[in-house]
Amino acid sequence: MHGEYKVPGGKLVVADVEVVDGRLRRPRISGDFFMEPDEALEAINAALDGLPAGLEAREIGARVQAGLPPGTVMLGITAEAVGIAVRRAIARASDWRDHEWRLIHEPPQEPALHMALDQVLAEEVGAGRRPPTLRVWEWASPAVIIGSFQSLRNEVDAEAAERHGVEVVRRISGGGAMFVEPGNTITYSLYAPESLVAGMSFAESYAFLDDWVLGALAELGIRAWYQPLNDITSDEGKIAGAAQKRLAAGAVLHHVTMAYDIDAAKMLRVLRIGREKVSDKGIASAAKRVDPLRRQTGLPREEIIDRMIAHFRSRYGLVPDGPTDDELRLAGKYVTDKFTTSAWTARVP
């Protein structure tokens, strides 16, 4: 069994292992990491040999850590990363490069259709009718997108939203509310088979699925990192928030909204929770909380998107694509039957 795990911000860890009578046998850890002394690698393999194959990554990592020689120095690798690589080997996880990734980047669409497309495309990937896909969103109108489990009245000032022409929709993933206006955010979704994140917990998969974004931001001159559970941040503040859902159909939906140039004053008028978070700091502090990419890069939004897509393509490959007629028809049905209904939008009042 072969498994690979690229440590976010670190190096590649590779695990080759056999399972005999429910236990790990003949483990071989390798990769492009740095470690001293040399004997530490032998100690890792010895710590793994004979472990129950059902242990979780953290438990495996703890056994590895306990087996390291005193004074061991590891760069680009952690004991838990070894555990994740081993779990991915046992789960027969796939790698990014095992798939032919598709790109969908359509003209602006209404918020409810975006919600519907997220569900449809994830279901299609899970069913094997669509290859793994990266979709970059373009917004036709302002919106607040609340998480699947958020209270509508607690999150949104309905009167202010109507006054400002802001549509309120609910997505199928959890997490917090997003305030978006056309041209002011960069939003993308990944639709991937569960095999890509096999052997990882939700928390581990968040950073794994957005490691490419950190690379793209670095090329734009931004030193960014993942802030658990689901934020991307930099020296100058938060850049983005992520949300994720794993569908019973066998797919993972992972989407991210990045702030390009948010109208913080309007956001606070529409979002109730935003007011509470910054009530003692003022509007100026709210702008820092969503730290626009425009200020950090000085680049047009379109150029940032183009360079992010180019970075993804250079790492994993990317074939231009679009939603099929069948996918669009089903998405339209979901818009009518689900995403524009009060039964869904106010399902948590």
C-alpha cells in the first residue's frame, strides 16, 4: 500500500506499508524532508512496524514521536504527518495528479444558482459522471451566504439586506456567513472524490485542499498560512474563509471565499454577528478583519484569479470545461425546489 501526504507549508511524506493480520508490516517512510540524525528514519519505521492498522493518524503519530531518538530534528515533516501518510496508504487514497482536473469559470450567475451548482457538481463527481473540478465563481448580484446550520435571524438583518438589494441564500456546507458583492470577492469550489482526502480528518483536509492557494499567494508576494479550523491568513490579517461538506455520494465539496475589496460598512449593516464581533473596535477594524487582497497585491481581481488558476494548472493540470446541459437543468430544478424556498433558507429560523 502506497500513500503520500504533502505537509502544508512543508515537504512530501511517502508511506509504503503492508497490512498482515490487521497490523502494519515492513513500513518504509521516505520523502524530500530533512531529518537528523539519520538513524531517526530507522526509528520511525521500527515504531510503525506491528502497530494496529486501525489506529488513527494522531495515534500513529504519537507512537512515532515516542520512538524518536532524543534530540531528533525534523524539518518539513512531523510525526503526525507520518501518521497521515500511513493512513492514506491503508485507505488507498488518491493523489491530486491521479485525476484529470477540470476548470469551470462561467460568466456571472445569481447566488441561488451558485448554491445549486455546488450541490449538483459535487454529486456528479461523487457518482463518477464528472472528473474532479475547480470552479471559480462570478457573482451577478450582492448576497449573504449563510452556513447550513446558522440561524437566519441571528446572522442577517433582513430589513438592511432588502434595503441594500442583498439576497440571502443558504449553502449546503457548514461554517459562517459570507458577504459578497460582484467584483469584491474571489470565490472558488473544489469538487473531488473522497479518495483524495482519504485517511484525513476534516481539520487535516482543510489545509491539504488549500495548500495550492498558499503557493499561489506566495507567488503574488503574500506570505500566507492556514489558521485552524478554516481561515487563510497573512501577516496583515485574514484573507479567506473555507467551508467543506462530504457528501454521502462519495465526494468532498470544499469552497473558499477570499476578500478582494469588501465594503466593511455595508457588511456590518447587513450581518448581525459582524456587528457584535467588532462592536468595541469600530468600522475601521472590520476592514482589517477581511483584509482585502487588492491592498496586499495592488493587482486587479481578474489578474489574481488568472494567476491562481495558472498556479493550480502548473501543479496538478487543468482542462477548460463548463457545466453540461444536464447539470444546468438539475441545478435549475434545485434553485426552484430548494435554494429559493423559505423551507431551506429559514430551516434554522
